[in-house]
Amino acid sequence: MIKLIKMHNYKVTGKKGLFDEHETAEKLSSIGNPLERLDLAIDFEMFRSTLENGLLNTDKKSNAGAKPFDVVTMFKILILQRFYGLADKQIEYQIHDRLSFKKFLGLESGDKVPDEKTIWLFRETLTKKGIIEKIFEEFTLFLESKELIVNEGKMIDASFTVAPRQRNTKEENKMIKEGRGDELWNEKPKKKRHKDIDARWTKKNGETFYGYKNHAKVDAKSKLIDNYVVTDASVHDSQALDTLLTEKDKGQALYADSAYTGEEQEKTIKRHELINKVHEKGYRNKPLTEEQKQNNKSKSKIRARVEHVFGFMEQSMKGLQLKSIGLVRATGIIGLINLTYNIFRFEQIIRLS
């Protein structure tokens, strides 16, 4: 018996047309392409001089050898990587696969795409030469020139950035904690390269964390980061306070949670001539008065804005995790996370203003 198959009328998928890519780009634009908005808001050429001066060999006597990828294009790849939370192999794949990535990078379909090793090496070089910090400072000056860091109050907070957990013996962990980690695994160099002797364990609110901390100072009005410090996770939030504060903060109100309360912290704030708006903390047999509670509630209306910064990093950027080893690399990647946040926050401010 022959079974008859009922035919349905479906939309015809069609054939590839000459203007398909253009039409797809227009469709992405109409839906809302964040990369297109970013490209319209920021001229990434502003970073070219810093990148070329720090990376290119100006003493080269001949043009022999392979030409490097354009430094601004490579830098934009790192911004893409941090915004979308992609590993080196994943970002290479996505550049090949996604039209919006190619368009943002100024690449055509036939152009060569940097492979994962090239991307890793570019980031590694930026990190070791301290170029990420220079670009962050450069962009901060740009934000100040646009009067977007308004200096009408500062917020300080810290967030954990989780690193890959290590499987060490108790004795090895003890030596690492004592600062003697460099003495370990010298007879096994390959194993040593995969061991993080800088990251630390810590506990907060009953949760255990392993990795590093991103201590950030944020402009209270614009929610733009204007300074940051990277430490291992065991460093108390308040220990970065003195390093975060600068001469530019003088005369401003400083908002922070009760982790920054204490005699030493009060001295630091006073020495930098800031107005202390840090949350007060109750102690055993000396609870907060009703007036202090009300003061804290009033301060929270501003201080809580700093949570928006770390919330964006965690939820939109998937940025509070590392896949690298060591404080130097952690500092570079966290610097890129902070810079990427500022770049996208700048675009948002411009678009909504």
C-alpha cells in the first residue's frame, strides 16, 4: 500500500541575492545593533597612537616578514571579547560567523581573520607593557574633556573576579599563602605555567571565592569608572582606598558601604580632603541609633548606583570570571573589563542624553 504524503504550502527559502548582506545589516540596525551604535559614538582611531607607539617596532630596517594585523582592529577584537565574554577560540569563530562582528571590525567576507593565538599574543603584549592602563587613562581624559566625569561625588566598591580553581596539596597551598609559591614545581615547568600563585581564597557572607578583586572608584553622577586597583581576593576592600583616591577627588563626597568604616579609613578620607559619606556600622553592645540608620538609608540612594556598574559587568558582559593565570594577566583583563564598561556606558550616555 502506497502512503500518500500531504503537501503543505510553505514560504520559499529563496536564493542568495546580490544585496543580501546589505539587507541583513539594515535589519540588524533596525532591531538594534549595539556594535553599530558603539561605532557611531566612538572613533577608535583615538587609541591608534598609543597602540602603535607601544607595540610596533619603529627601528625595523626592512619590510621583510609577515605584516601585523592593524592594531586598532586587534584592539576592537579585545573589546568585543570582553563585552560578549568570549574565550580566544570563541572570538575567532564568532568573527568568522557573525556579520555584525565583521562590520564592527571593518572586515569584508574575504579578509583574513586573526586566529586565537594571534589574539592571545596581542592581549599578552598589551598586558606586559602596561598599555591597557595607558589606554584606560587616555579614555578617562577623553571622558573628562566631554564633561562626563562631573566630579560631584565618588562611589567606591570592590567585586570578586573568579579565577580557575587550583588543585594543590595542603603543603603547596601553605607555601603559596606564605608568598613562597615561586619555589614550587621548578622541576616541572609545564605544570608551573598552569599554576596561579597570586590568586587567593576568601569568604564573604558565607560564600567562598577564589581569585582577584576589582576595586573601582566610580563617578557618582555618570557611573563611569575613573580609577581602579586589582588585588588578590583576600585583600580587604578598604585596603585599596588610599590608592584609589587622587588629588582630583578633593572636596567631593565619598560614598561607600560599611566595609570602608574604621579609624584608618577615616584618616585616609580626611587626608584626601573628601566629605565622608561612608555607611556607619553598628558594633556589639553599640548598635546604630535611629538617626544613624536614617543617615545610612539616605546615603544608600547614591551609593547603590555603584552596584549598577558591577551588575552590568556580570550580567551583560559575563565579565566577573577569568581564564588566565597570575596577577599581571588578571590586572590586564580586569583593566579591559573596566575600559569596555566605560566605552559602552559612554555610548549609552550619548544616546540617551
